[in-house]
Amino acid sequence: MNKLQMSRQIFFLLLALIAQFSLSAQQSDSLRIDLPTALEIALSENPTVKVADMEVTKKQYAKMSAYGALLPQLDIIGQYQRAIKRQTVYFDEGFGFGGNIDPTQYTPDELKIMEVLGKMMGGGGDSESSNEGIQMGRFNVWSTGLNVNLPIVMPSLWKNIQMSEVDIRLAIEKARASRIDLMNQVKKSYFSLLLAQDSYLVLKKTYETDSINLENIRNRFNQGVVAEYDVITADVRLKSLIPNILQSQNMMKIAELQLKMLMGIDGDVPLKVMGSLDDYEASMFDAIIPADTSLTNNSDIKQFDLQAEQAKNAFEMQKLQFSPTLVTNFNWTYTSQNNNFKFNTYRWDPYSMLGVTLQIPIFNGGQRYHNLKQSEIQLFQLREQRKDVERGLKLSIKNNYDLINKSIEQVVATQSSVAQARKGHEITLKRYETGMGTIVDVNAAALAVLNAELQYRNAIYDYLSAKSDLEKVLGYDIAPVE
């Protein structure tokens, strides 16, 4: 008997220390939140949402890059070449140097070049002179200038712009999906924390009630009214609640850490969650359950449709690979050739060119054809995958509706059973006090009250969880919060 009393006192001391620690933590600067506040913080601080938003910005830059491919491309070039061995040029006999030349057939520059070459060749153009050859150019070649390229007809670039626009819409939809998924996780984590807190309070209240009953039974035993078996039974039942209380405390810590992680706040920040599951029971019967099951706003379906549009654009782009392209280019270059590095004596000669390039694809080993067939198969795959996803989503909607209706029925049933269990417990206690009942009846009645309380709160949690999942499937950006 003394050992039982000592162990009971030790446990009460532990509970007092835990309560003191909890009270001191609450008195500190705790972050007090309700569900709307938790959702607001999570949507602004969660890293997943931030990454999704940055992905949208990245796709917008990709679109501007695609538009930039249609604009002129300007490049300033600079080049230096050093000749290790200069090129040698040979002129065949009869080339015309030194012979009869019709001046009207050549430009002045050409006549000048022919005159210089004629002198270098000895003026006669004989076999001996022609076999000697001439080394052309100088050792140092410097060049600088401007290159301009402009696509005139480039169908693949036009289609690439359309694909970039679809990429942006897909990134926006993925960011929306991240928000919907995050809201679902935050709500379910918030409800889990409320369930853990309510379960802890129910167990704690049961422990306090059973402690009073144990004290009364012990007093009656000391007076010789009841047997020692009653004291032992009541004490055993009291101690059997301790593991459940400790487990509920551990579940509270886990649920709180998970909620902090989803909200994007540090795990060391004190958190105080307002309200309880009982607050939702008062309004859950007035809540309007969404009746639209068309999946119009479902993010998965929207993403599949955008991916199909992407695949269609890719298929059309592969077909455009068979189309001709037309590109214009302009080049302006200054060149200087020297044998030394006396830059101030260099002579720079300009050179410019304007051209148009027409490219007509003929054959490249069948690559374009095979790429086209791959894009066609991808379109078929996406259509089949969309059908499978749509079936799964409709099944999920039906299951969530069934869970919601089942949870509502459970709430009504358990609400009634809680009242009946409490009344039965009171009757059993009075029967025990008058000697008409046994301690077994009292323990059974107390257990019935505990189970009814826990089942009642679990039913509310199941309803809220199923409703949150339904709103996620239907694609609600901001679901109503009761």
C-alpha cells in the first residue's frame, strides 16, 4: 500500500513539473495561430511555394529569350593570326603578264595588280619565272569588325515562342498546384495537432477524475467499507492511463513540428494553436459540401491539358523542320597585314559583305522523320494517361464524399454516446457508493466514457480531413474555413 501511494505521489510530482514547464512556455512569446493564420504564413514562407513562383519567373525569361531569337544578332569580332610559313602561289605560263592586255577589260585596281605581278614574275611570263612562285601575304594578320545576322523566314523560331507561352502557363499551374497541396497539408496537420491536444486533455481529465475516485476508494477501504481488491483495481486503471497520456504528448510534439515545417518557421519558435475540434462541430453541419465534380479546376487535369498542348506544339515544330529557312547576314571588317609590331604604322583596309542564305532541307538520315514519329507517340501517351488520371480523381471524389457522410453520421452517433456514457458512469458511481455495484462496473463505465470522447473527436477529425482532401481534388485555391 505504501509503495502504491509513493508511486502515485511521484507521478503527480512529474505531472506538476510538466504543467509548470508548459505554463512557463505559454507565458513566453508564443506564436498564437488559428487555421487562417497558419495558411497565410505557410503560403508566404514555405520554400516549395517560393520555388514554384521562381519557376514562373524563369519561364518568363525563357519566353523573352525566344523572342530575342527573332531580332538581329550583332557580334563584334577581333582576330589575330601569325603565319608560320606563308603561302606560295604559282602562275602558269601564258597567264598574260607582260603580254598584250586589253585595258578596257579590267578595272584600274586589277591592271595595277597585274602590273605588279608582271614585274615580280620578270615581266615575260616564261617557264623559268613561273616555276619560282610567289609567297603571298604577311606574317601578322589583324582583323576586327561587325557581324549581323537576321532570320527572315524561320518557322521553328515562331513555334518555339508559342511553346514558351505554354511553358509559362504550365509553370503557373504547377505553382497553383503547390499552393493547393500545401494548403491541404497545413489543414490536415493543423487538425492533427488539434486532435492530439484534445486527446491529451480528455486523457488528462480522465486521469484527474480517476485519481479522485481512487482517493475515495482508498478512504472507504481504510474505513473497512470496500475490499483491498477495489483499491488495487482502481490504482491499476489509473496507472494504465499514463502511457496513453505520454503518447498523446509525443503526438502533440510531432504534429507541432510538422506544422512548423509546413509553415516555413523555425522549430524552436514557441507555437500556441488556438481552438479545438469542438469548435468545428458546431458549424460542420452548416458547411456547404462542394457539389461540382466536373474536375474543371483540378490542377492535375489542367497540367495534363497543358502538357498535351506542349506535345502538340512539339509535334508541329518537328513538321516545320522540313520547311526551308531564309537568313540574311552582313559583315563589315577592317584588316591589317604587317611583318612587325609597329602598330602606329599599320594600314587598315575595310571589307564588307551582305548576303542571304536559303536552306532547303533534303535528307539528314531520317532524323526529322523519326523525331516526328516520337512526338506523335507522345501525344497518344498523354491522352491515355489523362484518361487514367481522370478515372482515379473521380474515384477519389466519390471516396471523399462517402467519408464525409460517414464522418457526419459518426459525429452524430458519438455525440449521443458521449452523453449516454457520462450518464451511465454517474449511475454506476452512485450504485458503487451505495454498495449495489462493483469496481469492475465503475471501470467499465469510465472506459466507455473515455472511448466515446476519443471517438467523437476522431470523427470530427475524419470529417475535416476528408473535406480538405475533397477540396484539393476539386482544385480549390482558397477553401472556406469553418
